[in-house]
Amino acid sequence: MFEALLPREYGFFDAFEKQADRIVEGAKLFEEIIDNLGSAHSMARRMKEIEHEADLITHQTIEMLHKTFVTPFDREQILHLITRMDDVLDSIDAAAEALWLYEIDEPLASSKEIAKTLRLATEQVREAVLAMRNMKKNVKRIKEISIEINRLENATDAVLRTAIAKLFKESKDPLFVMKWKEIYEDLENATDRCEDVANIIEGVVLESA
Amino acid sequence: MFEALLPREYGFFDAFEKQADRIVEGAKLFEEIIDNLGSAHSMARRMKEIEHEADLITHQTIEMLHKTFVTPFDREQILHLITRMDDVLDSIDAAAEALWLYEIDEPLASSKEIAKTLRLATEQVREAVLAMRNMKKNVKRIKEISIEINRLENATDAVLRTAIAKLFKESKDPLFVMKWKEIYEDLENATDRCEDVANIIEGVVLESA
Amino acid sequence: MFEALLPREYGFFDAFEKQADRIVEGAKLFEEIIDNLGSAHSMARRMKEIEHEADLITHQTIEMLHKTFVTPFDREQILHLITRMDDVLDSIDAAAEALWLYEIDEPLASSKEIAKTLRLATEQVREAVLAMRNMKKNVKRIKEISIEINRLENATDAVLRTAIAKLFKESKDPLFVMKWKEIYEDLENATDRCEDVANIIEGVVLESA
């Protein structure tokens, strides 16, 4: 009985880890795009592929959820976790798309900084997801990761605030302001969703402990 | 016992169907408004009525949910389904309102195309809702509808992306850009919410099968 | 057994009330900021503190939720209620931040009106939260509050619609329009979230009755 269930349970963790890999890959690609805006369009195509892979993983996880009787933790939380991870990538993809769609040819300094913080946050998300395999042993570790992601999110907020104030103050071109405001907000959303993921994982771990 | 419960269960499906009718009606009305922008204000008043009817249906469904002991499927999913359908109409209403509020007097070509795709998506939503009455028999049919809605949503995304890039490139009036960007985003949201509805229905059907 | 559980259950109501106090405090502070835009920056710092306190209350409530076996009502609804209340404050904080970040030095007339309606809505939220202590007795009272919050939300919508149309029509400065549109939308979100809170409370009460 137990042996029959184990593979199924492990299936969910496999899905979470695959999803976390996509997120980190997306955030890394975004950093590269920001540094190579001349190739933004072709690189954004790869982003679209990653985003599509994440969609598939989400869809498969939901199917698995509907077909599995015993799940490693609460069904609602599994659904929440996989879709929130998907949301991270959707926001990164939206930012990448805006870069080439709006024909941005030079990055603002803050966008590089935010892209880096975002990539660090996604790496922490992957750490947290990996630590879930052995929840009871990793309660403390997951709490630390959660605090670190919260710190990165606050750092992004502060940089973003200053960047947007500067944008409104210094740019005389309203369309330029609109474009960058959208890109900044996409990146902010991506970081916020990383924090949501950390909160969900912390909740799962607290309940299991 | 069973006889007493049946009418209640059927009550939920009645509510879903009524709500689906409102959505289709709203999407059709939006297409008409786009073609008759001179009468946008008075036609938007009818949209507000439809939206209000949908609010009532949502509210009644939630009350019914709280008073019903045995529901035809998971309570959370019923709540999700009825509110997501409501969200579709809220977004269509927001787009209609923006048209007259911003005194738009000529439709952009893409807005007509997107309005049509959205209307097709709402008709698929109604198909899916009708198919729920006989879930077990319609598993395959609902999956097909879900795929079709996903295709329509992707089509909308592609048209929208090009439309917004064009808007930023060709318009010299930032206020014009802001107005149409908002309308496009409302329509995108409406189509996204149709996809959410399809996903919820697919989930319900998978679990019941 | 019962005595041991009671304090825990009461703990949740304490948390809801503390959170409601923060919301009312935030809405009052926002009204003051709008009347004293010269001191917006320093006053927004106090707003940030209130928002941080609300974050802590949310976090503690979630921890309490994970550690409590018997909860006064459905776990999902407790989570929903506390995070939606948190969302009210997040939106008020975002509006306050925008005021100083964008160096707004004069309030638009409608912003004062909306700030007042929002404050009234938060006071109704607190009333509803207090009435939850004695749910069965207060069913009718909570329904009345819910209707009143809905009325306030509709009033905000109407004022907002006119204000945004006026903004687009009369202002020649697109950046000015963008700034105020964002502030108005933050305030609209805050009021919408008050209505969400009322709906959640109404749901809880209906189920318990």
C-alpha cells in the first residue's frame, strides 16, 4: 500500500522542482536579455518556450491532483503552490515581451539591479522547493529562506520606488514613462509572487511539523 | 431524502447557466457598442444592468451555498466558478464604460477583432456550462471546449500584442495610448477569465469522472 | 477540554479586531495626508509602520492557524479574512506612497471625497468584525453593515468614474493624468477590498446561523 503511494507523492515534488527550475531559468534569461537588448526579440522567444513548459507542468500537476487520492499535503495548497510558481514566470515573460515590443534599446540602471534581485529570489524559491522533500528536517532552513526572500522583495520595492519617482521626474516623454512603468511593475509582480510561493511553502511546513 | 436534495442541486446548475447567458449577452452587446460608438453611453447602461444581474446571481448562489448541505460538487469550486464568471462580465463592463467615459468615437481595427474573439470565447463558456449537467457523459466534449477557449485566448494575446506595439509606435498622443491600452487590457482580462472558467469546469469534471 | 480551546478561538477574534483597527487608522491617516500634502512624506512613514503592523498580525494569525486544531470557523475563511483585511491597508499605503513619490502638492477635490468614503467603509468593516464575536445574535446587523459597505463602494465607483473622465478631458499633462489615475485606482482597490471583507464575514455568519 505504502509503496504504491510513494511514487505518486514523489510525483508532486518532481513537478514542483521542475517548475522551480523553469523559474530560475526564466529569471537568468531575463538578466541576459536586459544586457543584450539588441537580441531581445529572439531571446524572448526562448522565454515564451520556458513559459509554455511551465504551463504544461501546471496542467499536468492539476491533472495528477484530480487523479490522486492521497496527496503529500493539502490539495488546495498543492494547487496554490504550482499556480503561484507559474505566475512568477508569467510576470517575467510579460517584462521580457514588453522590452522588445516597446523597442527598448537601452536598459535603465535600476532594471539591471531589479533583474538581479529577482534572479536571487528565484534561486531561493528553488532552495525552498528542494527543502520540501524533507520537510520535518528542514523547518528551520525553510524559515530562513522565507526571511531571505522577504528581504529581497523589500529591497526590490525600495529600488523600484526610487526608480519610478526618478522616471516621472526626469523623463519628458510620457510614452517612455508608461513603457518602463509597466516593465517595472511586471518585475515587481514577479518578486511578489516569489514571496507568495515562500509563504505557501512555510504554511505547508508549519502544518506538517 | 434524495428527492428533496435534487432540486437544490439543480439550483446550482440553473445559476451557472443563467450566469453564462449574461456573459454571452454582455459580449454580444460589447460587439454592438464597438460598432455604434455614438450610442456607447446609452448602450453601456444596458451593460451595467447585465452586470448587476450577474452580481445578483453570484450573491444568490453564495447564499444557496451557505444554506445547502449537499452540493453537486465541491463548495470551493462552486464559489470559484460563479465568481470567475462574474469577473468575465466585470471586465467586459469596464471596457464598455471606458469607451464612453473616454469619449472614444472611432474603434481601432484590432478592438473589433478582439471583441469578436471574446464573444466566441463566451459562447464556448456557455457550451461548457451546459455540458456540466451531464458531466460523466461529456468529459471529452468539455476537454475539447477547454482547448478551444485556450486557442481563442492565445489568438487574443497575439492580436493584442501587435495592437499595443502599434499603438505605442504610431500614436503621438499619450492620452490616446493610455485610453486604448486600458480598453485592450480589460478585454484581455475578460478572455483570461473565460479561460479560468474553462479550467475550473475541467477540474470539476476530472474529479467527478 | 473546552476551556483550553476557548482562549485559542478568542485569539482569532482578537487578531481580526486588531487588524480592523489598523485599517481604520490607515484610512484616517490617509485623510490627514490628503489635507496636508506638504508633510506627505513623513506622514507616509507612519502609514508604512501601520502597514507593517498589519503584516505582522497577518503572519501571526497564519501561524496560529497552522498550530490550532479547532478553529472558530472554517480555516480557509480565516485565512481569507485576515489577508483581505491586509490587502485593504496595502492599497491605502500604495496611494499614500504615490502622493509623496509623485510630489503631488495639491489634492484633487474628488480625492478628498473618495478618501472620506473609504474611511467610512473601513469603520463599517470594524463594526462587522466586532459583531462577529456574537455571530448568531448579530446576523441581521452584519447584513445591514454589508449593504452599507456595498453602498459606499458604489458611491466611490460613481465619483471615481466622473473624476477619471474629467482628468482625461481637462488635463493637458499626461504624466499628471498617469499619477492621479494610479492614486484613484489604489483607493478604488482599497474600497473593493472592504467589500470583499464584508462578503467573507457575511458568508461566515450565514454558515454559522
